[in-house]
Amino acid sequence: MKTNFALLLALALNAVVLAQNPTPLVTKTPDQLIAVLKSDAGLKEKSDACRELAVVGGKDAVPVLAGLLADEKLSHMARYALETIPDPSVDAALRDALGKLKGRPLVGVIGSIGVRRNAQALDLLVAKLSDDDADVAQAAARTLGRIGTPEAADALMNAAANSDAGNLLAFCEGLGRCVDALAAAGKTDQALTICDHYDDSQLPQQVRVAALRGAILLRGKDGLPLLKESLENPEYVLFAAAIRTSQEMPGADVTKLLADELAALDADHQIVLLSTLSQRADASSLPAIFTKAKNGDKPVRLAAIRALPAFNSPDSVPVLVALMHDPDRDLARAAQESLASLACPEADSAVVKLLGSADTQEQLTGVELVSRRRMTACVPDLLKAAGDADDQVRPAALKTVGELASPDDLPAVLILVQTGKTDEDRDAAAQAASALCAKTDQPTRCVPKIAGLLPSAQPAAKQSLLNILGTIGGPEALTAIRAAVSDDNPQVRATAIRLLGSWKTADAAPALLDLAQNAKDPADKLVSLQSYLQLASDTEIAADQRLAMCRQAAGLVQRVEEKKLLLSVLGGIASPDSLAMITPHLTDAETKDEAAAAVVSVAGKLLKNGADAQTAGKLVEPLQQAGQAAANPDLAKQAQTLLDQAQAKAGAK
């Protein structure tokens, strides 16, 4: 045991050491790595040596690495190492390579000069701007941009002015890099000299957009006149560039300029500007947005209304409430949507006021907004509205009560179930009550309270209370519904029977069977029997129990429809005993087709489930009879196929 503990301790300590000392980046000394590059080693070994020299290489490695720059396979790794070596000899070697290399190695070296920002290579790079190889010329332009000196900028400006279309974008990219470098160095005037070419229509759009952005931002506050001018520019590309640039510019002055421009622009541009103001969410622009929300072209008004939630300002509330009465339904609806999105208390107050309005439409809007805003504090107001005289308000309020109220509000809702003025009112109240019961941990605890109201309830209210019980379910609810089957009112009885017939468990089967046998009204007997058979078709009930239910119902079925329903249920029970109940119906002209289908269904299930030889033997005669009785050729063919299988399996006994 001591040995094992010592071994575990050693392994643990070793794991700590390994965790503290990861695999090193360098495996050889600089001299050894240089020797690898000078040897006949393979490509991988030399590439690895270059990678390590990028970490430990010095002046001594530069000549060897420079000698690999012309090697198509190793040039990249050689440059990778050279770029990190701080010695000035690297820059000299890269400049020297500019006059010796071509193609991809040359493009790579130009890129490495850019990484090191070697301004001494400026003249050599400028010469490459006119190289016949477009890749070389474009690489030179980008590298000059990274060097970013005024001289590099001048060279790129001259080259861009005389460039062909193929190189122009790369030259402009270089100029863009120059702008960044010059601005970072405090040479704003020189950077602006480049950016102020934004109005050159010969330049690619993306270049003009970037140039305009720089021209505005580099000027700071002095760029506001240019921003204004660009917003009014008839070229959409410059307008859009100005909009995007304004989003980078904080401050009230910018907001004021944007808001003032709303009056100067056409409808399409106003919509874009409204979206920008919405993103800024600076309340100083609200008066201008309110003006656009109230008057003007419909698309602009819609954009202004939809911009307001971003500000979440109480000042928006009266404007939106007024707009909710606009004769244009789209505008009114947009105002309602925006009011629903405001999170300020003033918006809640406005909704409460709508809810208490004498105007039906305002009340309905208030109910909807209470629901949208999840204003649970308004449940008492909703309950009050549920007793309103208006036929539209009452059910809408009750629906929202079901969404927002708590189970503690159930007694008040049950009163509304009993006092509802119309069937719609009572149904809405019943749905709300069901929703409140469902919010409790144990909905069945609500049953005694609801069932206790049944004796004194009027027939219409009693039906609604029974529906609530049917939704909750459980033994107590079933008992109350079963008792209601004896009610003097035929509508109440019909409701109770319907609920028993749609019960989710087999608990309702005895009550339905009793009704099918003993109900005084023949119609009640028929419905109960049909419901009983429907319950027997529930595959979640055990097959033995379903078969027993069918046996009990068999003596009660008389109508053809009932017989067909019984056969349908039996056809879903994979048992030889179900076949015994099906086969007598094969000789009945009115049910033989359904009986044949039921036989085929049962036999198919039994054979598929691996019936033994004895069971297969019991299938032979029913299948023979089904094949003879079936009027449908396809069904007869299925019976014959199953018969062959049953006979084959039975013969194996």
C-alpha cells in the first residue's frame, strides 16, 4: 500500500512539473538551426528551423535566411523568421532582395518590408508600383500604405492618378493605410489631402465612402459642415456614408444637425435619418421626431412612430396616445405597438386610463396593452372591466385575467362564471378560471371549491363549472361530473356526458357503461355507448382492459355505426380473443368489410410481433373467412398474404 502511495505521489509531482514546463518552442541552439538550413535536410526540418529562428535568431542567421528568399518552398518560412529579428541587416537583406526576385517570392518580400515598416525601402517600392506584374504592384501599394509617410502618400497619390482599373483598388487601399498612419502621427492635414478626394466620381464607391468618412472624422467639430453637405448630396452613396459616419460621432451638435436635416430631405432619406436618430436615442431630437410622427408622408410617419421606443421618454406617451386615434389603421397600430414598448411608468398610467375609458375601442386597446406589458397590478381593473356593459370588453378582459391573475383571484373569477351575461362571457370566465387553477402546484385542490358551487348554480353557469372540472381532471372532478349526469336540465346532462366521453383516463369507463345501460333518455344511452367505445380505443389503456370493455359493450351495440366502431376498436387490439369477437361480423352484409379489415389488422400485428405456431394456427380460419368476405381486392390480397404466413408458421409446429 505504501509503494502504491509513493507511485501515485511521484506521478502527481511529475504531472505538476509537466504542467509548469510545456513543450519548448526551441529545441536547438541558433548555430545548430543555421547548420540545419545549410545542410541537405528535408523541407520539414528546414521549415522547423526557420520557425525556431523566429524566436532565437540573430544577426548571424540573417545571411542564411536571406539566401532562402528565392526558394519557392522555403521563402515564406524564411521571411517568417526574418520579420522578427531586430537587427538592421534584415532590412538591408530585404531591400537587396527587391532587385533580385520575381513573382510570389518578390510579393512576399514586399509584404515583409511592410511588416517591418522599413521607410528606407521607399524609393524601391515606388518603382515597383509600375511593375508589369499586377501582384507586385499591388503589394508595393499596400506596403507603402503601411509605411505611411508623407512621401509614401505622395507616391501613391501619383500612382493612383495614372493607375489602370486592375490596380486602382489596391492603390486606394494603400492610401487608406496611409491616412491611418498619418492621422496617428498627427499629420492631419496630409491625411485630409487624401480623404478630400471623396468627390472623385471615378473612384470605386467603397473608396469614396471611406474617404468621406475620413474627411469628416479627421476634422472633428469642423467636419459638421461637410457632414451636412453630404447628407444633402443627391448621390445616395455619399448620403449613406455620411449617415454611417454620423453614428461614430457623439455629441449634441451632431444630433441637432441630424434633426434639423429632417426638414431638408426627401421621404426616403428621412426614413434612414430617423433610424439613425433612434440609434442615438438623444432626447434633444424628440421634438423633430414628434413633428414627423404627426404630419407628412405615411412611410415617414410610421418610421418616426417606430423610432420613439428607443428613447423611452415620458414625453412620447401623450404623442403616441393621440396617434392611436389616427384614422389610418396602420399609423394607429404602430403608435399602439410603440406605446407597448415603452418602459416608463407614464406609459403604464396611460394604459390604465385607457382601460377605464368609457369608449369601447379605448377599453379594448387598454386590455390588449395590459396583456402586452404584463401589468399584473391591473388585475382588479380587469375584473371590473369583466363586468362592463359592453359585449366586446367583457370576454377580452377575462382572457387577460387568465393570463395575468394569480390563483388567489380564483373566487372573483368563479363569481363571474356564475354571473356572466352571455355564453361567451361564461366561457371566457371558465377559461380564465381553468388557467388560474393550472397555475397552482396541485390544480385538483381547486375542485372542491368549484364543485361546491354546482348545486346552487343556474344551468348555463353549471355547464361552465363542469367544463372547468373537465379541464382539471382527477377523481373528485370525475365524481362531480358523474353526479351531474342526473341533473334535471338536459343541457347540463349533455355537458356531463360529453365530458365523461372525453375523459383522459379509463376511470370514466364504469360511468359511461352504466349510462349506456341505464340512462332514461335513448339519446343519452347512444352518446354514452359511443363515448365508451371511443375510450376503449385509447391505446394508452392496457390491451386486456380495452378488450374487457369491448366485451361489456358488445351486448349493447345495435346500430350499424356502433358495430363498426366496436370493430374498429377490436382491430387495434392484438389478441386472438379479439378475433373471436370480430369473426361473427364477417357474415353480416353491413359490417363484413369492416370485420375483414379488423381481422387483417389483428392478424398482421400478431404475426409481426412473433406469434408462435399455436397462435398462428388460430389465425388461419379467421383469415380465410376475411379473404372471402372482403369486397376490396387489396384487402383480400392482404388477407391471403397473412394467411400464407400463418399457415407456414402453424405448419412448423
